Amino acid sequence: LIYARLPFRAEDEYQLYRAIANEEVYIPRRRLKAVDPSCSTSQSPLNTGMSLSAGPYREEGELAFEDIDEELHDLLSRLLIKNPAERIKLREVKSHSWVVRDIDDSIGWLEASDPSQRTAGKRIQVDDRELERAVIPITLLERARSAVKTAVGKVIGVKALAGEL
């Protein structure tokens, strides 16, 4: 969302997976400014004589760039490290300076959003009622599987009969 594109380029999905696994991540320090969402084509700066490139937005078709915050660049770089042992951990992400910058009570937010605080360090327990609501009974699955087998059998049978004629 920051750059409006993926951090890797590829022609197809297979090449994208290879790029993710093998290529170094490039995180630009600048990005293209957003187009003003409230400005229609008839109100564009070309028609009014004003320029938006000095503000937070750009005109559609204009190439106006802005710098990326250093703390955001640091966070993205650390999130996209390939080696999981070296990658930033969720606890560190939540306390990263860019994440907590505009949170008035960052310590309170960190405590309130910590799952172990809500469960007092215990494992989450699922009762039978929750389990019954979350899991589809096997009989329904068996009926669906049987219906699919029957439908496939009819299609294959029709094709086999057509081949014999």
C-alpha cells in the first residue's frame, strides 16, 4: 500500500515465487505521490492553472515523488528479511518507533494488544460448544463427497458410452 506495487517484479506467478525466494528486496526511499481523490478530470490543475505537486497530492499523469519516512523504511526492510531468524519479530514490530509514533499511550496499547495478557499466560481453551459451532460434522462432508463422486461418475460414464458408439 505504501508503494502501490509488490516489492518483486515478475511476468507470472511462478517467476514471482522464484523472485521472492532468490532476489534481494529493493525498498525505494521515494514513492510516487497519491492522486488527489477529490479532484475530477474537469477540476484538474491543467484546467485550473494550479499545481498540486507541492502539496500531498499529484495530478493524474504527473510524476511527482515524495520521500519515505526513515522509520517506515527501516520497518519494511526488517519485515522483508528472508532469513526468519534475522527477521523482525511481531513483538518488535508492535513496539517499532514507526508503529507507535501516533499512539498516545503506547505502553498501554502494547499491553492491551498482547494476547498473553488476556489469557494470563495460559493457553487458549476451546470448549465443546465452540468446537461444535466451528467444525462441520463429518456426515455433511461425506454427503458432499458422495454427491461429487456420483456427478463425476455420471459424466465419465456418459463419455465412456459415447466413446463406445
